[in-house]
Amino acid sequence: MSQTILYGGTFNPIHKGHLEICVYAREAVDADRVLLMPAALPPHKFAGWLAPDQDRLAMCRLAVRDLELLQVSEYEIGRGGHSYTVDTLRELTVREPEERFWLLIGTDMFLTFTQWKDWQKIGRMASLLVASREEGDREQLRACQKALEKEGVASRLLENAPLPMSSTEIRRELRETGTSNKVLPQVLDYLQERGLYLHDPEELPYLREYIRPLMTDYRYRHSLGVEKQAACMAEQYGADVHKASLAGILHDVCKDMPKGPLLQNILESGIINGIDFAACPQLIHSYAGALYLQSHMEIHDPEVIDAVRYHTTARAGMSLLETIIYLADLTSEDREYGDVGVMRRLCQEDLRGAMIHTLTHTVGELSKRGKPICPDTREACKEYGVEIPTVNGGAI
């Protein structure tokens, strides 16, 4: 029986570490080929600064042109939409029923494998081939391996030297220096010619272009509206207009992403602030968005990060920028609720009055529906003197 290793990812850009682990894995299991599968919209990880599909395909093909038994597939990109591994494997196993498939993944993907869509079905169609990413993770990997074996998922841990090479760090190096020795020369020539990854991560026209594929049409229009409203309010009240525009266009960057992986990132970060995200799933995107900006969009300004994080809940001690983003989200030109005209007038005349009006409405609606009010919102209400309604004689 011939063997194929399937190696999926964004390859954004493909680098020497990707190729080294492909060669190592192929030799370890004596596979007949390694199939690189660039993803369209990867659901298991943030897709920050994803280069266009055809550019990533072209870079992958350039990278493997001199490497025998490594092939590039455009199946997932050609299919479009979210790239679920279960769908890809189902298609491959139908096409090649006699082939044995291995799925090559790294430490982080292995440890969160049970959160993948239909992971049990994946385990029936392919064995997992796990590459270590960093020193000291073997014990954790073995424990995960044993747990998955009990669920019928076979895996093999590779004995590779850890490969800490990161596409995120390579993109940063390319942006700062225009070059990197971590990608092959032919790939470097291509991305330099195309101007990939050489942008300023806070350049607004570039941000508008790159968030577009991550959102629905409605969400994108809303984000543009919040950017516009935030910039107007910042100019009026003396805040930094660029930071307001930046936080405005990015405030909902994670809103349309699958909530499971977003929640996993929040839990791993430890920044929870006493919120029960299972009971308040509408808050996941704002906390995840703050992490996304730092880990995948290379934006680290703490004022912008906090403005994104608290744009849904508010909190006590909000900065002027946080206040502007919180209110701009509610008063952008796409909003059509009953008293939005009142809110827009208050935003122009009295920020404190606008906050009181908004918090009163928010906690009132949550109370009517029996929904929990998160600790940050409670503290904001306390600061602004907003009374939290009671239900059946007790506070929500």
C-alpha cells in the first residue's frame, strides 16, 4: 500500500522549516509523497495577513520545484470557503481508496485536535503524524497521544529537532528589512516582486483590503462605518484620529470567525476577566479580536488593543479612545435601531450622557431576557451611576 502525507496550512509564506519537516516526515514513514495543501480560510487558526490564494500557491510551487516527492495541491483553494480537513480527506480517500493517508500537524494542532470539525472521522481516514514545535513538549504530546488512542485515533510522534521557525516572525522580518534567509531564494524573489508582507501593519487602506475576506458583507460595511464614526468623534474630542480609525476598522475582525477556535485562544491566554463565555458567546469576538491583533496582525498598541477588547462590554476607567470605539460601534451610519438618532446626538454633545444612556439600555435589555451581565459591564455601570435592574427581587 502506498502512503501519502497530507500537510495543510496557510503557508503564509512557505519557509525552510515547512520544507525540512516535510522531508523529515517522508523519510520517517517511508511515504511515497508529501502533498502540500494551502488552505483557503483555515478554521482552526487565525488567518492574519493572509496573502492572496494564488500567491501562496505560487510560492509553494516555487519552494518544492527541486524537491522530489513533494507536490502542491490547489484542491482546498479551488474549493473555496473554510478549509475543513475532514472534507479534504473525504475527497482524497474516495479518489484513492487504497492509499494510506497520514496527516502532518504540529504541537498546537495536535493538542487541540478534539476541537476540530468531525475529528473522529478524520481519525478514521488518516493517522496523525506529529512534529514537535519547541523544546520540552514531549510529555504533553505523549499524554495527548494516549488520550486519542482511547478514542481510536492513531498517531506517531516524530523525533524531529524542534522547529521554532514562525511565519509571523518571518513576515515581521520581511516588513522591517525587506528580506529573510528563512525562505528559499526563489520564494523571496517572488514575494519581493509582488510586494507581499512589506506593508505597514497599521496602514488603513491595507487593513480594509485584508479584513474583507474575513467578514460577511454586512460586517464589512459596519466596520467601515465604525471606522468613519470613530475618526469623526476622535477629531471632535481631541483623541488620536489614526488610532480611532485603526480600532474602528478592526473592532469586529473576529466576529464572523468560528467561535470554537476563538474561545480556545482566549482560554489559553488566561485573559478572561471573570466572564462566562459559554453563557455570553456574544463577547468572544472582542476578547479574541484583541489577541488576534497582537498575535497575527502585528499590532501591539495597548490603547488600540484595549479599545477592541472592551468595545462590547465597556469597563470602569475607560480611556477616551475606548469610550469612542464603544459608542461608535453603536452609532455608525449602518445602525437603524429606534433611538439611534438620540444616541448620535449625545455622542456629539455629551460623551458621559451617551455612556449612561447606552449602559442603561444594555443592562435593561439583558435583564429583560434573563441574560448575565458580565463583571466589566457591572463596574462600568457603577462608575456611571447606572442602576442594574432586578428580576424577581434579585439582581441579575
